Amino acid sequence: MADWRPIIKCRDNGFPRIMGVINVTPDSFFEKSRTSNLDEILERAIFMSENGADWIDIGGESTRPGATEVTLKEELDRVSKAIEIIRDELPNIGISVDTRKSDVAISALRHGANMINDISALSDPNMKNVILENDVPICIMHMQGTPRNMQNNPHYKDVVTEVKEYLKLISEELIESGIDKRKIINDPGIGFGKLLEHNLSLLSAGRQIVSHESMPLMWGVSRKKMFKDLLGRNQTKNRLAGTLGVAAMAPKKGVDIIRVHDVREHYDLYTSMASLE
């Protein structure tokens, strides 16, 4: 299994690591990220690896606004097979499993994953034990509500302070359990229980939401609804330019990992930016 340590923080040149998204679901919000065909999954993973991805993030349950939960068995079946074929073909790529369920995380790690991406930030109390027993990094994300209701009426007095305090609380719980703070990745949860003004405030804040300097920061903004609100791009297929605009700011904001649908375009962006440094 690939070691997570060399690819958990940003590159030596200050540019983020790239995490490519593959959704093994029928209902994730961006149609081109979805597939359940194992040959297509492997083809996409190889393409991402060859075009600049440090990580592949595999999700078996849609968490778009209004989404409903899938059964444990269904998520296990989707995720485990996908991770196994990717790990067999790409032994050195980082593989993240996007799940809220500890049983899914356990299976994913057994099949070759080496990171847990938990948008619910430990809603499953056994997730801490899984992290400790397997010595893997965990991404904890802020979300107001659940995917089913998170966009109904999101509200904050001070979104940056509230998100930081929430992530600090979860991080301290993990640290007190014996988990190395360097393995705790913070994600502000862009689009998860936030309006446009909340998203923009969090992106502008960058690393201000991270309570320990050694903890990595991850952004996931790729093709999200904020670009409909900001730019009037109703269809997800028309949101790449806006996504790249935000990604271009990520190095200055101290982002370590950026989670994207379009790996090659982000790699080209950062390669071009680096050449001008």
C-alpha cells in the first residue's frame, strides 16, 4: 500500500496536492464524475494518475444537497471493488475513501485505501478507532445539518469563527485519542450548509480555520453550486473556469490538497503558475 506521508502536505514549491474524484454512484451532482463500470473506474484512475493526481477519492454515496443515505451493503459493494482494482494497477497512488461509515472505511482500507475522507466529521463513533488501528490520515469536514437538509436555511453569526471552532473541537478529540495532528486534514465544507457569502468568507480565510499549523488544509470547490450563484452557470459542465479561478488562489491561502473533478486542468494550472514564480 502507498505511504500517505510524502503526499499529505503541499508540494515543496507551495502548490497543493491534487485529489481526483471518482463517484461510484448514480446520483452525484456532476454527471461526468459518476460510473459504476469497473473498467471505466480503472481507466479514469489511470488517466488521473498520469495527468498529475496525487490522490484518487472514491465515494459510494452521494452527499449532494437533498441526497438520501444508501444502505451499508450497497456502499460497501460499490467502494471495495473500485478501490481494489485501482490499488492493483496503481500501487503508489494515494487512495481516499469518501464515507461516513466506519464499516465502509474498514473495508476500503483492507482493499488498499490509505485515507478516510469523512464529511460528517466522526458522526460514527467507531471512526476514531479505525484511524488509530490503521495509522491513516482523516479528513474532517464542517457541515451544518445533513446532505438531505443542509441547504434549507444555513445561518451563521460568524461563519469563519464557527467553522474553525467546530473543526478545532473535533481535532482536539482526535489528538486526545492519540492521533497525530499531522494526519488530521481540515476541510471547511464549501457548499455543505453554506450560502454563497459563507463560502466566499471561508475561502478568503484560507488557513485561518486551521487551529494547528501542522494540520493540512483541503478545499473541495470543484464545479459546485457557488458558481451558479456567483457566475450564473446553471449547468455543472459550465463551471470549470470558475473552479480554476478559485484553485489559482489556493496556494496563497495555504491549501495542501485540492479535491477536483478535472485533474489535468488543475495540474496544467499549477505547472504554469509554478513556471512564473
